Amino acid sequence: MILQSFNLVLIKSLAVQFVEYSVLMAAFFIFFVLMNNLIDKINKTKDSKAKVLSN
């Protein structure tokens, strides 16, 4: 009985850790994508400014 409850607690803690890890990974991924979009926008504005200056 004690062993069963211990296994249940272990499984729950593993599940919680897995969920926390997944959320962390998702947050990093979203941050990475947003940063990439931001960098692309900055590069595009630089390119358009360069085109305007060259013209």
C-alpha cells in the first residue's frame, strides 16, 4: 500500500516535471520565433533604407 502511494507520487512528480519542461520549451520556442521575426523586420527596414539611399 505504501509502495503504491509512493509510485503514484513519483508518477505525479514526473508528470509535473514533464509539463514544466514542456512549457519552458514552448516559451523558448515562441521567444525564438518572435526574435527571428523581429530580426527579419529590422533587416527588411535596413534593406529598404539602403535601397532608398542608393536611389
